[in-house]
Amino acid sequence: MSAKNAKSQKGPTWIEVGLGAVLSLLLGAVLGAAYLVFRPVPTVSATPKDASANTVYYIEGGRDIDKTSELNEKRKEFDSGQSVTVTEGELNLLLGDDVGPVPAPVKPGDKPAPPAAKAIDPGPLNARIHDGKIQFGNTVSISVLGISSQLVVQATGVFTKHGSKFEFDPETAYVGGCPVQRFLVLRGWILNRFLFAHPIPDDVAAAWPKLIDVHVDGATLRLRMPQG
């Protein structure tokens, strides 16, 4: 019997067996994560009393249209360097002001160009203030190979100072029903691409680095400037 035939009859080596086991575990983890990601997330007004510990729910924050004039005044004060306190409804009015680039004007007689198809298309950002924390969430449309699906993406946490400015620091983060808060690098990419994809208004972005404190106080978000 040749050495080649003898080797083929010995079967796989321990390295090959170990590699196969690792690949099987990785495939199982990917399939499990995909199942959780595309698992439907119920949108409710409050967490059900009989809620299952394994079920992820999404509760949207309110939007107070009647506070538009008050929000505009607070926005001017904030831009000028004054401290302001905003409610959940006012914050959602602000977040709804800018959800993407303004389409180019259409010339008379021309047909408007159809919107470009996007593989990842995040909806307007929504904020909810509860239990001393702030939740950001939205619904993201995913289109791959002609198949479309919608995912609820949400994260809950507080604002902490990183370097020279305050940033949102999530304590929990979910894509669909899949928790991603423990995967720091992946979590950052997901939140930037899926949740915070739309830029905040330029005037707010310019004033934000001046803040010396950002915290949730009851049902409001307090933005404190050096001037008090």
C-alpha cells in the first residue's frame, strides 16, 4: 500500500476537525443572529404586563406639534449659547426637521426623477425619555437582491463626555430582536449607519460642543451651557 493511500485512510487530522467545529459554531452564530435581527418587533404604547423576557418591544416617543413656536424660541436660545430644557415631544419635532437632503428643484415640463433605490434606508429618528434615560429608535428599510424588509433599530442610554463634547452612550442596543451592545466596534458601525444616519441641523451641531452638561431630568433633556 502506498504512503498516499495510507494517509487517505487515516481520515481528517485533529486540526481539520477543530477547524470544522469552529466553522460550524460561527455558522450557527451567524444564523442565530440573522434570525433575531429579522424577528418582528412589536410596536406598543407600553410594555405589556405579561411581556415575555425574550421578546423585544419598541415604544415610540411622542411628537408635540403644538410646541413648534416654543421649540423655535429654544433653538434660538441654544444657538446663542444659552441653556435650554427640551421635552420629548419638542425633541422629536427637531429630529423630524431634517431627514435627508432636499431634492433638487424640477424645471417646468420635466418629470421628477424617481428616488434612488437604497440598500439601507433609515427612517426619521425618534426619541423617548423614560426612567432617567433616553431611547433613540427608527425603522430601517433593507433591500437586498430585490427582497425588502423593515427592521426596528433602537438604543437606550445616556449622554457622556468623550473628549471635548457629549456623545450618546448606549447601554442597550437592538437591531430587530438581536442585542448588539456588547460588540463595541460592530455596535458603533450599526448605530452610525442605521440609527444616526441623518445629520442633525447645522446650527445645533455648531452649538453642541459648547455644552458643559447633558442629562435627563424627569421627562426632559437638560442642555447646560457655560452661561447657565
